[in-house]
Amino acid sequence: MLGLSAATLAGYLAAIVVLMLTPGPDMMFVLANATRYGARAGAVAALGVAAGEAVHVAAVVAGLATVIAASPVLFTAIRWAGAAYLIVLGLRALRGTGRTGPAAGGPDGDASRAFRRGLLTNLLNPKMILFSVAFLPQFVRPDAGPVAAQLMLLGALFVAVQLTVDLALGVGAGRFARRWGDSRWSRRVDRLCAVAFVALGVRLAAG
């Protein structure tokens, strides 16, 4: 596969699986949508997050991410925009925690918004820019073929793993919430996700 050794690919896949299982804004967003609106909204949110990561990968291949990471002003602007977005999402969720469960709103409308919000949650996370710039090139081998092609392959694998993990989380949590939508567990998870959004936003703003 472009000359990349099996050991390199295995190490890369192991690393991204561990990273994908670590809670962060993307995972919390998918979980929040699934527990509040159901499995479909969770799956669509996962697709939005994956689309955002695909944009990051494309930016790395094009060299744009390096430019953004090297510009303190631009990077800070993205960081503050991402922090504000997470905090707003968290505060809105806290206001609506009394409407827990898939039936809290129109599922079709909520699912359609989930993709856009998942996309923005990922795109406005500056740590994903730094991650893409710093992490992907570590597994590139100059003697294994065109660098751009290697980055595209590694990025595609990253998006595929992320989508698999987030889809499993979104569908699983959504089905659980559908069955136990009126339980205290569902309301607690809803509040936990809302608080996590605010906390992640504050942490991002603080640098």
C-alpha cells in the first residue's frame, strides 16, 4: 500500500483507535445528539464530524493547515471561535435538559441540523488542525511513494476509524435512549454532555 510497511500501518491504526476512544468535543457532540434525539441524529452527527475531519485532511495535503498553524493571529481566532461555539452549544443544551429523549423535538429537523453542527464542531477545533499537521506526517515515508498520496491514505484511514467509532457510539446511545428516554440516566447523560461542552469551550479558550 504505497510502500508503507505493515508495521507502520498497524502502529498508525493502533494510535488512532486509542485517540478515537478518548473523550473529546466530537465524541461528546455525537453522544449528546444521540441521547437527546435518537440513533438517527447520532449517526448524522457522526457523519458531520467525519466530514469536518476530511476537510482537515484535505487541508494538510494542500499545505493550508501548516499555514494556519504557523499564523498566531489566525490560529487564535479559530481557537476563540471554537471555544465560543462549544460554550453556546453547552448553554443551549443546559436550557433544554428538561426535554430529554428522542421525542424532545422533530427528529427529522434535529438530524438535519446535527450534520452541520457536527461539521462545525470539528472544523472549529484548532487542536484538530495541530493534530493533523503534527501527527499524520510522522507516518509518512519519503521512500514509500508520493507524499501527498501517503497523506491522503493515512487521512482516509483516520476518517474511517473516526466514523466507525462515532457511528457505533451514536447508534448505540440513541437506541439506549429510545428505550430509556424518560429515565434519570438519560437526563443525567444529557446534563453531563451539556456541562462537558461548556467545560471544553472554557478549556479551549484558556489555551
